[in-house]
Amino acid sequence: MVLKTFKGKKVVISAGASGLGLEIAKKFLSLGAYVYICDIDTKYINNIHKNSLYNKRLFCEHINVANENEVIIFFKKIKKKFKSIDCLINNVGIAGPTGLIEKMDSKEWSNTLHINVVSHFYFLKQAIPLMKKSKNGSIINLSSTAGIFGFPRRSPYAASKWAIIGLTKTVAMELGKYEIRVNAICPGSVSGPRMEKVIEAMAKSTKNNKKIIRRNLEAMTSIKGFVTKSDIANMCVFLMGKESKNITGQIFPVDGNTERMS
């Protein structure tokens, strides 16, 4: 990928203090952008504040993205500091419960949809007025290959990720006249602690060995393996850059070519 410079650009990332969100934040920081992130986990936020690797271009707030009032306050702080933003990356999402749908807990189901879909709406609602002040703004929503294929025993997660696809295409239609691009990335299985928890939950639900679950997940792709957080971050860079200035309303799998989900 051609190295890009985002000097002076303002990027907002939800759930950005750890994992994939932090990887994306670090990538944009390395390319000169100002990055504003939020997270619900105070441990990760404290790590950000203590780490000297993160410079004066990174700002971090503790919020619950499922609480609309907290999201409103978060964006008021962004507006006070930046006036406008150039890129929103809707990264927040939880794995949700694992199991057969008839055995799902209704509250866990609803909570998954609220965090994975409604919080994206909250962020879009607050970010769009700030993005209209910038030229060629970019919104990147994180969906999943589960939002293309479905995913057995992960029904609330799959439903939420399908919803993000519909949301992405709809908002792209609404914002095209403002030169704001809206696209979605669909990661496959991404190496890291979160994927390990998913494997553990699936092993428990199916009464299988974790090694068997891992091998089965790896076998679902043409490359027979997991993608990395860096793969996703690089796609975000492309979708933020001027090379993608005429790309909107599109869905980008970054998954090693998923062939099946069961």
C-alpha cells in the first residue's frame, strides 16, 4: 500500500483504546493525523495516558457508547477542540452470546444489537454535522463476514453486522451530495485476544476442543488462516485517502476470502 500523509486530518474512532481500534489509531497517528478515541475500559484508557509512545495528537475519553447522552458530550468536546472532523471509524462492537437461538437470553440478544448497531447510529448522528464542514469526509463502519454469510450459534452478532451493511448503504445515499463517503469493512477472524474468547465460547457451546474450533475457523478461508489487525488498519487508511475519493456505499471483506461459515 502506498504510504499516505494525513497531516492535520482529524479522525474519530469508537472503542479505540485497545485491540483493533488501537491498531487503527496508531496507524493514523503514524501518518500525521489527530486522533480522538473513546472506550469504556478505564484500564486501557489509563494505559494510553501513561504510554509515552502516544503524543499530543491523541485524545482519549472514557464513555459508554450505548448511552446517547455520553456520546453527545463526547462530540461536544471534539467540536470544541477541532470544530470539524475528516473521518469517523465506527469500530465499537461486542461478540455477544454464543448458542442456539432458542436458548438465547433475550437481554443478551438486545444488548448485542444495542451496542453493535444503535451506538453506530449515535455516532453517525453526532459526527455528520461536523463532517459536513470538511471536504471529502470518510465514514468507515466495521461490520463482519458474519454480516455477509450469517454465522451459526452467533445469531445476534450476525444480525447486528447485517444491519451495519444496510446502514452503510443508506447513509452513503444520504451523504453523497456533501462529498462524504460511507463504506463498511467486513473483517474475517482477526488474530488476537478477542478471537480467543470467541473460540473458547464456541468450544463450550458445541462441546468441542478449542483446537478443533480453531482449525475449523481457519479452514473456512482460502488462505486457511486468520487476518491481522494491521490488515484492517491498512484498509481504513485506503478508505480515508484520496485514492478512494469516488468509492462509497461499498462493502470490503478483509478476510482471506471466506468460503463458508459453518
